[in-house]
Amino acid sequence: MKGFPGFPDGKVRTVPLPEPFFTELLPTIDHLGELKTMLYAFWRLNLKEGRYRFLRHEDFSGDEQFMRSLAPSARQADEVLEDALERAEARGTLLHVLIEDAQTVQNLYFMNTPKGREAVEKLTSGEWRPSDEAGTVVTLSQVRSGVFVVYEQNIGPLTPMVAEELRDALATYPAQWIEDAIRIAVKNNARKLKYILAVLDRMRSEGRNEQEDRDDPEKYLSRYDGYLPYADDAVGSE
């Protein structure tokens, strides 16, 4: 363990943290990478200037000292950072906006404060752009956070392995399908990731009538009552 010599004498820059961080947020964070990333975000945003303050993805990934604090290897640190940012987005502490042009996609992160929410609203409505992002297309990232929140609220903690499985599922299935599969798992008392993935596979193989599902969601969910795909695996293991 590397020792800490103590805080220096004289005037030292301080970083303000809102009281709800300690009373509401801190008790719910159970992932060290997420906690480090949030503390880092408060510090970096405090150094920013301008009407609206935000961090780009490279503000995190480009800080070698911070990345080394997440994991010993660069590859592992990248994985921890992606997981931590997705957790913070899913929890609602960071607001994630995608800005696209013909060449690149920029990931912008705002703290979920009144000012941050105002910035995201003006971004998505076209009333404001960062000075170097004029003429770009803006997308508010909500898909991952919705799926992650539904999973964590109904199934269990988002471990790195589970987060990776859900990312893979999002690349294959619509987010609404995944949320429906989670609800089906809960209804059938089969709160396992393998069960959810098996339900998704059945949805794909049988097809879905999206209009009928919206018109009568209970009837749609009832199609899976008692259905235990790959029962030996799906119900008995993660």
C-alpha cells in the first residue's frame, strides 16, 4: 500500500460535493470503479468553465493516473471505466449524450443537476451546442440505462459479466424486448440471466407482433407463464 504524506499547508483547492451525495447516493454505490469515477467527475467538472460544464469520454480515459487507479492494465482499466460510466448513467447520477457527425461520435457526460439537465434539454432541442460541435446530430442515451435499471431493480446487481451480457443483448435485440424478458422472468419467478436470454431467443424464433403486444401486454406476457427454457441451466444458475 502506498502511503499518503498528508494534505499540504496553505491554501488548497477544494471540491464541493452536494450533501445528497453522502446521504442518498453513497449508501447505494456498491462498485469501487463507479465511486472513483463519480468522485473524479466532480473534481474535473469543478475545473471546467463556461455556461454548461460537461466531460467527454476522453477526459476520463485520457488521464493515465486516474486510469491506473481503476486497474493495473490498460485493457482492464478501459473495461472498468465503461462499466463504471454505465452504472453511473443507469443510476441517474450522470447524463449521457451522444453527438454525431459524419466522421465521429462524441460521448458527453453531464452531472444530473438542474444545470446539467438544462444543458441536456437545450442540446436535444437544438438551442445549444458546445462551441466545437456546431451542425452535429444529438442523441440522448437512454437505452442502456433503462435496461440496466430494470435489471438491477428486478434481478440483482450489475456485475461486470452481467453488464457485458446485457450489452451483447442490446446489440441483438430491441431494448423493449429485453425489459419485457426481465418482467417475464420475474413473473415466472425465474430471476436468472440465462432465463432472460432464453426468453429473448424464443421471442426472436417465434416473432413478435409489436402492435398486439402494445394493445394487450398482459396477454403477451401470459404466453410465457410456466415456460422455463433450458430449465436445468436457466433456473439453476446465473
